Amino acid sequence: MEPTSRIRRILVRLSGERGFGLIELLVAMLVLSIALFALIGTFTNGYRILTRASTKGAASVVADRAMETYRGKAYNDITCPVAPPPVTCSSQTTSPVGPDGRTYTVATVVSTATAKNTDFGACDGTTPCQRTVKVITVTVRDSTGRLWSSEQSTFDPLTGQLRS
């Protein structure tokens, strides 16, 4: 057998289209699998984001419920010792069940502070007037200790009600 005939046979095989359909099929399957994995990743990420938003919303509802117990009270009904601010008056922790069925840890802290818009004119002619306000902070955490919601409101003695 001549070397040129052997080369011709190899060239004929290489230039033929036998097996080309198999290569096309493998490339198409590769492209399809990459697109499918991207789509699955998108759905997984979307599910995770929706779950997080649901938990955040439920924790906000729990925080609002805790804060509403104080919003319904007058300034004098929130017990706090009369002392120069800042003083932490009380701290309370509860474990209510949220609207999503999970149990949350709600920490409520009542403290005093000096009002930011205090009139510094003399109250009795010698000492400046400094108004003390009561600050209520509510934080909501899940069973793992992750912070999901936090609210803070200020009660002012001038109005006798909440100032957010």
C-alpha cells in the first residue's frame, strides 16, 4: 500500500460528515444544561429572597404589636424613675409567636434621654430647662439570635404622647 493512498483515505475520513451530528448534539446539550442550571439558580435565589422578606415582615408586625402597647399610654403611665438622663428604666423580654407561626424574642427597653429641642432658657431663673423624654426601643430576633426588626419611639412630656 502506498503512503499517498493511506493519506488520501485519512483525508477522506476527516473531510466526511460522519459523526458530525453527534458533536452537534453534545454541544446543544451543553448549552441547554448551562441555561437550565442558570434558571434553577434564579428560582432558588428568588425563593430565598421571598422567605427572607416574609420573615422580615412578620418580625415587623411583632415589633409593631409590642410598640403599640406603649403608644396607647400617656407619658406619665410609662413608669421610669426621675433621674438625670440617660437612665435605663426597664428592660423586658417576651417570646410571642408571629403571624408566620415562628417564635420571636422581643426585647423592650425603656430609657430616658434629654430632649434634642430643649429650650435652654432659665426655668427657675438660675438653672437651664432641660426636658426629659422617654425612649422606647423594641428589637425582634429569631430563635438563632438574628436581628430582624428594630423600632425606637420617643415619648415627650410636653405633648404627653409619642413623637417618632
